[in-house]
Amino acid sequence: HNDIVGYESPNIDKFAVLELVDPGNREGVLLLDFMNEVYSNFNTPVLRVELRGSNLLEKLIYGSLTIGIASVHLAEERGLDPAKTESIGKYKKRAREIFAAQ
């Protein structure tokens, strides 16, 4: 959802990466550490947010809320209405058509 809406008003000049990571997921942390090396080659800023919670569900909710707030802030900063989701409506319509044909 967020990646689709993000293309509606791209701002390539001010690109940054927001990472959500479960500090208890060793492999995930190692992969993100590797990706940070890649990003540093392009001088891309990275903000890492560690998921909080005592279990997987709490961490998923925390991550979902974090991304939701970040996407609303980014939309407003770009002059977009965060509640308007025309491209998502088109996506859902096309997905229904594709799966109905199965």
C-alpha cells in the first residue's frame, strides 16, 4: 500500500530508508546491516526503528502503527491527502478482476 501511494508524488532528491527491525531476529538484523552498507555507498540516510513488544503480535502492531504514522507524515509533507487512496482503489479493483478470472 505505502509503496504504491509513494509513487504518486515521488521525491527522489530527499530519499531515505526507514528500517523496522526485530532486535531478536538475528538474521533480519544481519541482512539490514548488510543493506546499510549498500545504502552508505549512495550516501542514503537510514533510520532504524527497533520493534517493541513482548511477543510477535505486539511487535507487528507496533511496526504497523509506526509505518502508518510515518506514511501520514510523509504524505502531508509532500502535499498529499493521506486519506485519499485512488491508486489503491484501482489496485483493489484490478486484483478482484484477476482473482475472479481464476
